[in-house]
Amino acid sequence: MAVRAKAFVLATGRFVGGGIGRDDGTFSETVFSLPVECIEMPSPNAPVGDLTGRRIADKHAAFSAGIRTDDRLRPLAANGGPAFDNLFSAGAVIGAYDTANGPSGIGLAILTGWLAGKNAASEQDRT
């Protein structure tokens, strides 16, 4: 399906929402095939058991899997630059933060949603 707009917000979630998948041991972003990083990951093809802690309070590398963004919340491509000038991201699809064990929990999704929407709206004004 083709969709036309001047700007978009990627807010697909992580595993439950379907924004981040894992095939053949590798994490992937499911809509735009953006690169995914996972903090403290033992190896790119580590079994899921190695990506979770034994206790709920432990660090769970799998729950930090997600895309990287620039300061405007634009997803980054493999070369480190914005993948698209008019795509912004929000919520759990953004990596390097474990919403289950982080101090702000879902507050990060609320904040990044507001900021991504604001950035997308300002992109509308530019064109």
C-alpha cells in the first residue's frame, strides 16, 4: 500500500508490537529494514537465553534492542546518517533503553512520541 505524507512517525513497538523481529539469531526492524543494536549483547547470534537475566531486576540485553536515532529522533542508517529525512521514531522501537527496568518506564514512549510528532509537524512546515 502506498501512503503519501510529508513526514512520518515510526512507532511500531518492539517485540509485542512487531517493530523489532529476530530471525536466524539476528534482530531486525520490520518496516524499513533499519539496523538494530542491542546493548551488552554477547554476540550478534547469541541465543535468547543469553540475552535475558535470571532475575527481573537483572539487565536484559534483548529488551534494549532497537534502532538508533539522531537528535531529532530520525532513525539512523548503517552509515550513521538519517535513513530518511522525513521519518521520525518514537517509543519502544528506539533501542538502548529497557522500558521494563528503566526508571521512567513507559514515560520514554510518551516523551519520544510527543517529540517525534513535534518534529514531524515541523517538517510539514518546511516543505
